[in-house]
Amino acid sequence: MDELNPPAAPDVNPELTIDQLDDGIQHVNNPIVGLTAIEKKYLTKIVEYSQNNNNFYFSDGVAKVEVRVVSDEIIRIRLAPHGAFLEEFSYAVPENTKRVTVFSFREDEKNYRVSTNTVTCIIDKETCLISFADNQDVIINQDQAPMHWEENSDFGGYYVYATKKASAEESFFGLGDKTANFNLRGKRLVNWNSDTYSFAKDQDPLYRSIPFYIGLSDETAYGIFFDNTFKSYFDFAHEDNGKTSFWADGGELQYYYIHGPKMMDVVKRYHSLTGTHPMPPLWALGFHQCRWSYYPESKIKDLARNFRERKIPCDAIYLDIDYMDGYRCFTWNKKYFPDPKRMVKELADDGFRTVVIIDPGIKVDDNYWVFREGKEKKYFCRRCDDYFMEGYVWPGRCQFPDFTNPEVRDWWGTLFEGLVDAGVAGVWNDMNEPAVFGSGTFPVDVRHNFDGHRGSHRKAHNVYGMQMVRATYNGLKKLYKNKRPFTITRAGYSGVQRYSSVWTGDNVASWEHLKLGSVQLQRLSVSGISFCGTDIGGFSGEPDAELFTRWIQFGVFSPFMRAHSAGDTREREPWSFGEVYEAINRKFIELRYRLLPYIYSAFWEHHKYGFPILRPVVMLEQEDKTNHYRENEFTFGDKILVAPVTEPGIQQMVVYLPKGKWYDYWTHELIEGGREITVATPLDSLPIFVKAGSVIPESPLMQYVNEFEVDEFMFQVYYSDYEVRSFYYEDHGDTFAYEQDIYMEKKFLVNGDATSMTIKQSIEGLFTPRYETYDLKIISLPFTPSRVIIDNRDYTGSLEVDDLHRIRIQASKNFRNIQILA
């Protein structure tokens, strides 16, 4: 360069021709030229692909799709509209514990194929349509349109969409506790956690967002888990009978395809992603009594006295918001409860655990220690312009912790120290949709930490309640040391089962809601949330004696059994409707306590192996299309089938029994299944059936869990002329020792013929129960027994048959083989 003659400086304001403007160059004062309209954009022809271990990437030149092999049966799909994926993070799927061992990639003229031993993801090169096939190359699920998106000009990001083909016979199940029919075909539903007092049938949305559904077509089931926390939508052949769609107001289009072919396979694999319930303390499976509200202390003591004097078993009494000082969380109203620690101890001495309610709204009051701490540490939610999020709930003007901030969750967990020191045994998280009087919930511009991934309330709303109960559970777990916490939450998102039980919210005292409750609990169970229940008797309104009694009967076979009612209703305890109904309610609550060993074993099967606790008939026999529409019958675990009575005044009802042989629980009548039968339903009875060959553990009657030490354990053993396996689980009942394998699994094998029956037992585990013997009740032998051999020794006890076709045999708890001979 010639430094003495530098080049002329460029003209900073050059004149532009019209042609130049048309080429996209514009004057600073001209309106923008060439801005495209906002419209849906679809994936197009794939122009490149790449691989990184078990992740495969396909691009159309702008957008990018990730196909991740998660396991042999699970494949995840993600869409990045402009090629840049969001950071990996999920509250539902905490970590990928699966280790993929075998997968392959193949390209042909038309498709890319990512395969495991079980499932193949097929990506069409020209259209980017995605299909999933089994290992016989049968298409199970496929796109109808390529994944698509639309820019959100108000908030940034995209609306994201997926559209799948729906076959003419396809049925859909899951999505949490929706109040629609059990089969969701023909429905359009929304996930946006909402406080829905006295909700109605088909009202939507409700309290929880579980974006997981099961499709069932041609006897083959698959699952779709749309892991997106924004408001999401599902259309199950509603708009168009030939398609199913799901979409969200923001976030990524990220979903997991979960292969079957059985519905049970799909649910177990969904659990492998999102987790199962931890083992509850055994007392949490007993009967719980709640009301808004029991106070003062004298009222609580009178309630407890009535349970014990009337010999109606009960394990827990709940304190609603009136136990607090001015509805301030973590405080006590000393007028009503002058010495809570003494009161809680006296209740515990009589076998009652105390459960208290805690809401997220913290009263704005500088003299209130919880508010003062949260304010000093900047733990409360703020709006986009940095003002605190404030709203009115029970205490008045409140601020709300940001439970998506791990530091806030840790702090929240420490706040329970005073309640734990007072002896409180469980915590009930309510109002955590989050609910705000007047506005319904938070404004969408509220900011959240989202574990460092940042987001507005649009993103955090559906996980707010889940993260609150997560903070509660983890805090209690630390404070209780090795004791298991018990928590219950009203709101949640997929994966909430790792921290809490749930109930279906503020239902109504009506026969319709009793039936709705049965459908909701079945749906929750196949949606990953098995520890679920309803407000027995209905929260609002007034049940009559018959309705309350039928609800108690249904509650026996609800994983979570709690009676609850609103403050403007008459009190409703099991004795509230007179002696006749009290006796029936006592009978069924006693049945719950006798079956607790079986119920507890079903929880272990859920926790350890991923089985849902309640199983609808379609899950048992999905090949029969008639079963796709059955809602009333379900099994608790895999051995006991129940058909709740959900209509008034009926003396008989039609019940479907799945294939196989079943025994009437009350009469021991043997019935061939695979058909509908008519069952008598007097008020003091409930249709209950037990699979032939089952070994059902039963507890001696107690007024509360562990009232006394058991010196002999009982089993009901039902004869079968084919081989049947049963299962029983034991542990300490209230510690985490089971995580160090301090438990026992007992497996039984029953088989028989016209002249003999055998019972085999195998035992695994490190736990040692204190009892030494079994009381075995052998039911419905088809022959008269003359000899019993236990581990090669003749049994010398009585072989008399009672009026219920049973013989009773005492045997060592460690027996290996029992032979009963004609």
C-alpha cells in the first residue's frame, strides 16, 4: 500500500438504485423489504446425515432431526427447526440408566433405518416422514405429515407439531387422570395444570399434566411420551378420524416411541424412563381420615377416640389449613393446638399418624420467619420486569418460591424441621398447580430458574407442583433419617411418582363421580402414577349413606385410601350414617387391613419391576376389541379383580371375568372366565374375584399397622388344575433398608389335578420375619384330602373341610414343598 497516497474513503451514504433495493439492500429509513409471513413449516427432503454413537442426525438443509436409540424398545425423536437443539434437560427423565448394546444403521434407495433387536425407526429420505416397525418389519406407528413448527412472534421459539396416522380400529389410553371415557379415541385434550373445584365429566384440563399415551391397534400396543412441559395438546382422531396429533406452545418437539407389543410392556418401559414410586411406609396404605378442617385439638381427640372405640381401623388423621397460624405454612395455631408436639405424640401412642397440609403461597409479612428468609435469599418468583410475583391465596397477599431452583428446593426441605420435631408423619402439598385466587394461576411472564435452563411460567407451570413435592419429599427424607417419607400432591408432571402419591382433587359427592373415580385411577395407574386415590364420599356436596358406603368399598381397592370432605358439608366419618352403614363400612375397612400384605406386595412389584398396580381389563386382554371400551372392572395387582358398584339401588350387576378360572371371594364358587356373568350386589357386598391358583397373603385384623407382633402368617391358597405362580414381599415396612437388599421375596407355585395338589415355595432375600409358622387355608379342593406331606414328612394335623370348602394347614414359614393327596 502507498502510505503517501491512501485510497479514497468509501462513501458512507452511497446512493442506491431501485434494482439494488430489489436485491435486498435497503435504505435505513425504508420499511423492511422481504419479511416472510409466519406460517407452519414442514420438514422436507433429507440432504445430509451423521452419527454420534447412538445418536443419528438428519437434516433437510435448515432443520435437523435427532434419532436416539435409548434402549432395545425405546427410540427418542427430537426436532430442531433451525438446526440447533436445546440443552439436554428433563424433569421427567432424570437420567438415562439404559445402556444400549446392539443397534445398527442401514440406508437404502428410499429410507434410512435405525434398528435395535426389537424396533426399527424408518426415515423417508424424500419426505422425512418417520415410521416405527417391529422386528418382523410390520409398521406399528407412522407419521401422516412431517414434523412441523411455527414461529412464536410473541415469546420467541416455536409452536411444535407431530401428526400420526390413526387406523380405523385404533384405541388410545393414558394421559393421566382425564375425566373422559377410558378409551380416549375421539377426544381432544389439553395439559395445563388447573385448580378445578367440583370438576365435571369431560372437563379439561385438570390438576396434572402427563403427556404419555398408549396406542392399541391390531392387537399391538405402543406408547408415545411427549416430554414437553409447555401447554400441550392431544387430538385422538377427533378432528380427523384418520390421524392423531400432539403439539405444544413452545419448547422442543421431543418424544419417545415406546415399543410393546403388550400394553403392560409399554407401561413398564415408560417407568424405565420416568421412574416408579418409592416404597411407601406400610401405614400409608391403611385408611386415612381427612376433612377441611378438623380443629381444635378436642375435635381431633374425639375423632381418634371414636375410631378406636368403634373398632374401625385407621392409620392417619389429616390437618387442613386451619391448623396454621393465619394460614402461614410451617406454623401452628396455638389457640386450637396449644401443644402440638404433645398432641401428635398422644395420637401416635394410639396408633394414629398425623399428616399436615402445606401450600406454596407464603404470606407477605416481614414478621413471618419463612417469608423473611425467602425474601432475604431472593427465593421468590419474579415477573419479567423484576417485580415479585404476588397473588392472593388463603393467607392473603402471598409470594411463591421458585421450586425449579435447586437452591430453593434445598431451603424448602429444611423448613419442615419444626413439623418433623413435632412428630408429623406425612405432608400433603396442595394448591400447587399453582393456584391463585382470581387469576387462576401465575401470569405467563413469571421467570423461573428451571435448574439453570431458565424459562418463563409458560415452560415451568406444569412442573411447578412436581418440583414443590420433590423439595418436600427430599427434605423429609433427610429429616427422617432412614424412615420413609409420606407425601401427597395435587399437581404434577410425568415423573412425579418418584416423589409422591396423588389424589384426583376436589371431586363431587355423586354417583357419576364415583364412576369417574374408578376410571381416573385406572388411567393414572397406566400413566405411571399408581399410588393414587379419590376423596372418598366426594369433596363437595352431600353423599347419602348408600353412596358413601359404596365409595368406601371402592376405596378398599384404591391404592391410596382417604376419606375427605369440604368445610361446608356435614361431617362424614365411617359411622356418620347410622349403625347399619357403620357395620358395613367397618367390614370393608377391615378387609383393607386384612389384605395389606397383598397390597404391599403389589406396591413392590410396581416399585421394583414397573408393573402398574391397577390394571384395566384391556391391559389383561388387549386382543379382544370389546375390552377396549370396558371401564368398570380392574385388577388390583394380578390376582384380585374388582367391579365397583357405581349405581344406586342395584341388587345385581353384570361383570366381565377375563379368561381363566376365578373364585368368588365371598363364596369360593369357581367360575369359568372369558365371559360376562351376573353377580348379586347387596349393599354389604362388592364383586371381588380371585384367580384360581393364587396364594393371597392376609394379615390378622389390626386397628392400625403394626398394632401387635404377628406370630403366625396367613395365606389363602386357591386350588387350580393348572400351574399358577404367586408372589409375596416383606421388609421392615418403614425404612430404606430394602435399598440395601434387606427384604424378602417369596414365590409360590400351585398346581393340582383330580387327586392331588402341590404348593411349592422359594425364598430370596436377607430380611428375616419374626413369625415362624404359616396358617394356610386351602380352598376348593375337588377331592377329600386324606394325607398331607410337607417337605417329605407326614402332616399330623386335622384335615377337616369347613363350610367354605377350606382345610387349614399349619406349616413352617420355610417349607419348600407341600403335597395334598386324596
